[in-house]
Amino acid sequence: MTNTGALWRNWARSESVRPIRIERPTSVAAVQRAVIAAAKSGMSIKAVGSGHSFSGIAVAPGVLLDLADLAGLVGVDTNTGRVTLAAGTRLHRIRGLLAPYGLALANMGDVDRQTISGATSTGTHGTGSAFGGLATQIVGLTLVTGDGGLLHVSETENAEIFPAARLGLGALGILVDVTIQCVPAFLLHAVEQAEPLAEVLDTFDERSRTADHFEFYWFPHTEKALTKTNTRLDPASGRAPLAPVSRWIDDELLANGAFGALCTVGAVVPQTVPTINRFAERFMARREYTDASTRIFVSRRAVRFHEMEYALPIAAIPAAVREVRELIQRSGWRISFPIEVRSAAADDVWLSTAHGRETGYIAVHRFYRENPGEYFAAVEAIMRAHDGRPHWGKMHTRDAESLREAYPHFDDFLAVRDRLDPERRFGNRYLDRVLGR
Ligand SMILES: Cc1cc2nc3c(=O)[nH]c(=O)nc-3n(C[C@H](O)[C@H](O)[C@H](O)COP(=O)(O)OP(=O)(O)OC[C@H]3O[C@@H](n4cnc5c(N)ncnc54)[C@H](O)[C@@H]3O)c2cc1C
């Protein structure tokens, strides 16, 4: 299906474009034809996922490929737990696709609206010091490269490309399928509670290491953090989920409905923000429950926001959070959105934000109707001083020159790009900035 002139916008409403053409291929061969046709007419072409990147990484000014019709299960190896999914599969569909095989994703981020390809291409991650991001769970993939050819990549096939292609920023080609190493389905026991920020920072390193999945949210202008500690359990231990009504009150009414309304008030009358945040703090009642992993990893986010996230050596997290706190106090800004802090294991994916080091993440947010400029710029300066690496799908101002210093394999990645897309068929302005032309 081809469409012209339609406006594309990302979820955060921070990026938009009117592509020359939008195509919805229904087969791998149709993706190849689209790439060849774009090449013949000298146009750029990009696959777009669900537009959940805050940065301009998914902007497709030439041909926009929407892979919604290239979704679902391609194959399952029940011996190894390896599952191949078509590239346009949304994360929220995966649970149902894996259920008949008793499998699950090893770890997930906060939401599940993204496509598997978009999520892995930007380094989407959850939390847990013994767990890597989504790209580390990818064990094979198939790309349509700049000349329209098909390339299978895994640890054993075209293995020299594997560390680049698992997290390729959409710069190496169009993914048509990915193979994931899944794990047996599991439950998570969740404990959520408000704790003094100072104590959480003092123990962050240790708690990140001892818990399976530890994270916290700190609401600026308060002294409290909401901690979340999730422990992996065998399904035989049994579910003890939240009652549907209390889940709805906490997760829909307070986290989305009331929070959205309060953010709107805060944007118009910023002086109310500290009071609003203290109000939010009061609702952080202790909750303890056990449920399927996907129901605990993932939340619904109905209030739109802008986000920047930086990956730091894990030991730097407490100092960096304290500096952000002092910055907010000094500046007089009123920040309604919490700061989220997570962790991940070191990995060997070339452009992974956790490449080669145990990592902690600090994410800052602003309501989408507020200008994040000054706040994000000042936080970015703190993160850079701690040797931080920006999330590829979130807002930042780094360019190729500064990112080369942050990634030991940056030039190796560029060499793969030169080989697979010498004409920059898959380029856009964001990639020009972060990788160079
Ligand atoms: C509410 C919200 C919550 C979030 N939570 C988290 C979180 O917990 N952790 C985290 O790390 N991130 C998080 N993110 C960021 C998000 O996971 C990433 O930006 C992710 O890339 C979005 O996936 P997408 O399918 O929307 O991809 P898009 O944003 O549409 O595209 C991202 C990139 O993938 C490329 N791409 C998409 N499909 C293909 C394909 N078939 N072949 C080649 N390239 C392709 C695009 O060209 C682009 O370069 C969140 C974002 C939002 C809006």
C-alpha cells in the first residue's frame, strides 16, 4: 500500500515529517523492491517503528516504510528457546505469541508499544545489573541492505557484522526479522515503596547488584524516592496480582489521569509544581504483588513527555543524581516529572550505551508542553562530566565527534555502515549528526 503527503509525528510530538511516500510492504520481497525503487529514484528510505523515539532518529523524509503488516511469529526453536519475529512485531504482541511455548523475554523496558526492530535499533533497555538491554537478547537478524540484497547475520553467519547490527540505529538497512534468545516464562515478585532519597542513593550500587531488577523514581522538590524491587520467581510459586480496582486507581487514575491533569496545571502555573510533587509522594503507598513478568515490567504511559537519558559507569550514579538535585534547587526550575534511575550489565554490542561497562541510567523528563531545553542542556553537561553516553532514541545534543570518544568501536561501526549502505540510502539528519555523512 502506498500513501503520499501524510504527516508523520512521533509519540512525544517532538518530531514530524511529511515523507514523499509511505509504503506498507506485506512481504520481505516487497521491502527489497521498495529499497531498489528508492535507490533508482535517488530517494532515502527508512523503516519506522511505532514512533516512540524522542530523538529524530526515525524521521523519514523520503520513503517511510511502515512494517505493521510484516509482524508476527516466523519460527520457534523449542530446544534452544530461540524465537524469530517479523520486524514490525510490537512488543505487546510478543507475550501472546510466546505463551504457547512457555517462553518470555528475559528483560523489558517500561512500555511495550514499540516494535521489536525499533526497540533494539536504539538500545532500549530495562533495569537489572545482571541483564543487558534488548539488543543483547538478539541472536540473529535479517537485513535488506542498501542494494536491496538480503543479509543474514548471527554469531555464526556474517559474524563480523553481528556486534554492529544488533543495535544499528536504522543506519545499516531494513530489518525484516530478528531472532531472540528467550527464557522460560517467569513471574516477578514486586515491592514498591517510598524511601528517603539519601538512603536510596547511598545503597544504590549494592541494591542494584543484589536485586534482580532494582530501579527508583525521584520526584524533584521532594526528599523521597519510589523504589521498585522485582525478584524473578518460578511460575509454580503462583501469582498474587494486584486487585483490578486498586491497579486501576494507582496505574490509570493516579499515574496517568490525575498526573496528566496536574502536569497541565503545572505547565500553566509552575509555582504549583512542588506542591503537586509532594501530593504525588503521598500516593506512593507500599505495594507488594506477584504477577507475570510482562505485567510487572511494563506500565501504560498516557501522559506525553519529552525525555533525555544518559548511561554512566554505575559507580557514578549517586554523585550524578545529587548534582542534578542541586542543579534543580539552584536554578529555581519547577520540574513536575520524576527522574528515573536504572542499571544494566556490561555488554559487547558496539553502540550499546552499556558497552564494556556496568551501567547506571539517569532519565530526565518534561511534560511535552514545557520547553525541556535549558533543563536538559544543564543535565547533559553533568552527564558528560561523568563520561555519560546518551540513549540513541532520546533527546540529546551530541555529535559524531564527541560520540567517537565515548565508544571504542565507533569507527568499526562506521566501516560496517560504509559496506552495507555506502550511498546513505538509510540516512537522515539525525544520523548525519551522530554518525557523520
Ligand atoms: C513512553 C515511552 C517509554 C519508553 N520507555 C523506554 C524504556 O523503558 N527503556 C528504553 O531504553 N527506552 C524507552 N523508550 C524509548 C523507546 O524504546 C525507543 O526510542 C524505541 O526505539 C522506540 O521503538 P519504535 O518501534 O517506536 O521505533 P521508532 O522510534 O519508530 O524507530 C527507532 C529507530 O529504529 C529504526 N527502525 C524501526 N524499524 C526498523 C526496521 N525494521 N529496520 C531497521 N530499522 C528500524 C528507525 O528507523 C529508527 O532509527 C520509551 C519511549 C516512550 C515514548
